[in-house]
Amino acid sequence: MNKRKKRASTNYRKTTQKKAKTNVRRRRKPQKNQLLDTLARYIRLLLLIGLSAALIYFLFKPSQKSEAPSNGGTGSGIIENVAAPDEPFPEEKITDPGKLPIRERLNFYLNKIYANFNIKTSWVKKQGTSVRIKLPADLPAIEVIVEIIQVVNEMDLDYFTRENLANNTSQLLIADKNDTLLAITFIPSERLVRRMDRMVIIIDDFGYARDEVSNAFLSLNYPVTLSIIPGQRYSRELKNRAVAAQKEVMIHLPMEPLAGEVEHNGFTVMTQMRDEDIARRIEKAVEEIPEAVAVNNHMGSKATADSRVMDVVCRELKKYNLMFVDSRTTSKTVARKSAQRYRLPFLQRMVFLEGKDQREENYITQQFKKAVAIAKKKGYVVVIGHPYSETLHVLQRQLPALESQGVELVPVSRLEKTVALARN
């Protein structure tokens, strides 16, 4: 009996131990599942955060798409073929705009007007037939509107203008019969700044005469630069009057030409001269016009093509801290290379207002417009004219509108500071 109880007790302990081991193993298994479950929760949370961030980004990111063309899909939107949002309107290469559909033709001419006024592409916004144009404070809306009206009249379209004094805006409505093509609203903005290209106008040959034309050039309310020939009858007087009128003066240095009469007035630089003789003539010219900020050649087609002569000229001008402006009376000029050798400030003429036998006002006007186009393309232009009545009349008509076209007339010294040394 006792043996049976002992065996039963032993069997009970073994069974209990097995169950205990089994229970231990069963208690560890839920701990492993809890760890995996925690990791899964963290992963799901991270995925949810990532998806939410992506959704917020796509919902609120700024759109990079340009405005779709309107007007029945004709593609005649004002902002077309634009390289970058803050650049001026690009020049469109269209040989015969008259063959374009009316909306595209109007768009072509408007873009040209915007480019002429240095209006940036980001200032023009279009939605359907509605166009909103922001203008800087130095560009009155009326100047742009007048240009657009000229185009509208040439296209035989109708227009209507309106001023809103309450919010200081101007509106131009353009229509073809009963079809509204564009409703343009001009909005002035004090924060906008236009890029201003620069023009220098040098009037040569001062000193020969003291007449009404010379007096009128001195009285021009614009910073034209006067280049005075030393040694002439009225050179000193006109120099003094120009300085009193706060106009910059230059020395119009006579230099030997390939052909034609040579002026022997004690200042002319000749190619057969010794270096010291050339230096002495430059010294005399500076003594006569000490207020000069620069020197340019009077004639000089032979002298400016001579490397030795131009080296001496540039070396001497460097002593007096004077810039050389090459009038470019010959395509064989070496003035630029000499200026580079002596690290002399240097500019060169890009446009002559008058031709050899052309002094008509129509011709001078076309040359002036050519100069404006060069300034807008290169950022600056150097123009040379002469004291003729025809030149004076053209400048009196054209200069008042120059700044509105995004071109500033400056004296020669101001342009030199903005142009890299001898990089013309």
C-alpha cells in the first residue's frame, strides 16, 4: 500500500513538472508575439506619416505649369515662348507676321512692345482674354498704351480705354467687331525695377564754330558728351561753357588719315613722328582741355591702324588717367589691342548718326533707332554724332522717349565704369 502511494506520488511530481515546463514554454510564446506586434505597429505608424506627408506635399506644392492657351485653343496667350519668368520678352523670329491669325498677330506685336519697354515676362499674367500687367513706377501706363493703340489702329481693330482713379489702374479693351480679343489692365507697382540699358552720345567737332546749333547742343537738357578739337578758335570758350552746363567733355584728338587733308594745328598725331613728339602733342592737348575725361580720334584712319603710334598714345593717356574711345574710322584699327597692353579704359563707337553723304533727318532717325536696338541687345551702346541742325532736331524728338524704352542716356565716364576693360 505504501509502495503504491509512493509510486503515485512520484508519477504526480513528474506530471506536474512536465506541465510546469509546458506552461513555461507557453508563457514565453506570447512575449515573442507581443514584440513583433509592437514592431508592426511602429512600421504602420511610419508608413502612415510618410503617406500623409506626401499627400500634403502634392496638395499644396506650387504649380509649375504655364497657363494654358485660351480663345478656343488657338495658342494666342500673351506669355508664349518665354525662356524664364523674370527675363524680358524674347525676340520672336517671324518674317511675315501679317500672315498670322489675328489673335496671334496681335500677340506678336504686343510682345514686341513689352520687349521694347523692358517689361519682364513675370509682370504679365493672362487668364482667357484678361491680361494684367504690373508696371514699375518709372514707366507710366499711358506710354505703353499709346504704343499698343498704334498697333491696334494699323490692324484696323477697335479699342476703348478707361482710368480707374480709385485703385490707380488703367484698362485697354481691344476688340475685333463684336469679339473681345483682350482686356488689358495696367497696375503700377513701387516694388518693380526695370533693367535700364545705357547709351552714350558723343558729339564730335566742337571748336570750329560758335553758332545757334552749338548753343542748342550746350542747352540740351540731356547728358550728351561733347568732344572738342584742341587748338581751334572756339575750343576753350566752348569747353568752358560745356563744363558750366555740367556736360562731360572729351579731347577730339586730330590723327593722320589715309586720305584727305591733314589738319596741321600743332596737335595732330602723324605716323612718321617720333615717340617723344607724339607724347608732347598729347600733353599739349591735355593742357588745353584739362577737364577732359576721355580722348577720341578725329579722322585717324592711318594712325589708329599703326601699332607703334597707338602704343604711344595709350601709354601717354594712361599717365593722365584718360580713357580712349575709338571712333573706328577704319576696320583695321589696332586701338583696342594697344589699350589692352597698357590696361587703359577703352570704348569704341558702335553707331554713327550721320553717313558720309547722309544728313537727312529720316536717316539719322533710323540710325538712332538702330542704336536703341543695340543697347537693348548688348546692354549699352556708344553713338557718335556731329553738330548739325538735322542731328539736333532728331535728338530733340527722340531723347524724351528714350528712358521709357528702358534705355538711359549717360555721360561717357559712367558707361566706362560699367564696361569691362577693353572688352568691346
